[in-house]
Amino acid sequence: MSSYELGITRCGNKEFRWGERTYIMGVINLSPNSFSGDGLTGVEAALARARRLVEEGADILDVGGESTRPRSTPLSAEEELRRVIPVIERMTAEVSVPISIDTYKSEVARHALRAGARMVNDVWGLRGDPELATVAAQEGVPLVIVANQRETTYQEVVPEVLNSLKRGIKLALDSGVAWENIIIDPGIGFGKTLEGNLELIRRLGELREVGRPLLLGTSRKSMIGLVLDLPADERLEGTAATVALGIANGADMVRVHDVLPMVRVSRMTDAIVRGRW
């Protein structure tokens, strides 16, 4: 299925018209132990970053309170809510783009949506809390289903990711999430080996068989560090390579920390791949 057949996903005051261009999701980390080293504390710091990312060209902002790095200590729903709700309330009032809540807990998602968030990004692909799909359905918001292979074993990465996404999509549909509100993410870095991550990006186009737009999150991730032997704050060029190749292989949205340079990479890649600028 081509991007032009994926239709339109409405998210707050914005329409994602899949296939016209690549959309940019900017990252707002509220976890002090974020793997990427950009964790923020305090509403004002988060709001300042949000304003800057919007000025740089972000189409949506993804707010997360819990670190997703391997072996990090799980956060209680109460602590996660304490971190994210004041920020979402201020951003909703003062930032022009929609807000996504990065959580796998239905309780956190429910409160975040009531505070103004207009998308749910679930890094556990409904494996952590299936009730999350019901919350998204009730609120009528887009839901990102991530293929997460942590706590599982696999032999071949692409078939495993496809099966994981299909399971999540079925659960979402059975819970009442609208077809046009489902977005998929291959889950780069979530339980995959370095070889598996690289193969996923190389074969990204095969995931289009599920018929939904594809969000790719490679920004600053460990596979870049392993290939280039660089710390998280020096992975800009590696991220740019994965973004460009990801778009060429079918990504419709990219989740990034460094918005301005990735907007430029995406626009140049769109000009070549989509013939649009």
C-alpha cells in the first residue's frame, strides 16, 4: 500500500495527510535518567523546549515521564502523572501543535488526554496495559502501536515485528479504535539486536503490508552509538542517516530530539523520494 492510500489522521487541530510529506515528532523528556541525556525537570524548562521545537518545525510533541532505557526502574502512575500533567496543561494552552503522551499506562493516558493531549504513544504496543486501547477509543485519539520485543525471543526480526504489530492492531480495533487512528512503529531498540535494528530499517517497506502509517524513532539510539562508537550527544549524523533512509523506505513520521536538522533532512529526502518540496 502506498502512503497516498493511507488517508488522513486527525489529531487535535492538525491533520496528518499521509504521503504528502514526512511529519516531525519532537521529543519532550521529563525523566531525569533519559537515555539521550536530555531529561528536563520543571514546567518552565519543558515549555521553553516545546516552544523551541515548534519554532524549529515540529508537527507534534511527544511528552514522556518515564525512561524507556533498558533495565530502568518502572515508575508508578502517580509519579508519572506528577511529572507530565502540569507540563501538558501548560503546553496545551501555550503551544500551537498537538501533544502526544508517551505512556503504556491507561490511567496516565486517561488523565493526560483530559489535560489536553491528543495522541497516545504506547512503547509496549498494548502488551503492558491493553486497557490503553479502550481509553484511546473512548477519547477518539490516534494510537501509536510499537513493536516491543523486550521479554521475548525471536528468530527473524521482520516477521516477528509484523506479527507483533498485527496483534496490537487487532486488539486496538477490537477495543473500538478507529482504523484511521492507528499508527505503527517498528520499535527500533526495543528488545532487538544491533543486527535486527539495522535489518528493520533496511526492510522497513515490508511493514507497509499492515496498511497503516509508519512512525520511526531512531534518534540518538544505541545502535548508532554501537556502529559509530559515539555517546548519545554525538549521534546527530547517525540519526540523520537513519531518518533519510527510513523515509526512503517508507516512514511517514519521525520521532527526533534534534528537530531543526531533522526537518532539513526530511525535507530534502521528501524532495527526492516523494518529489515534493
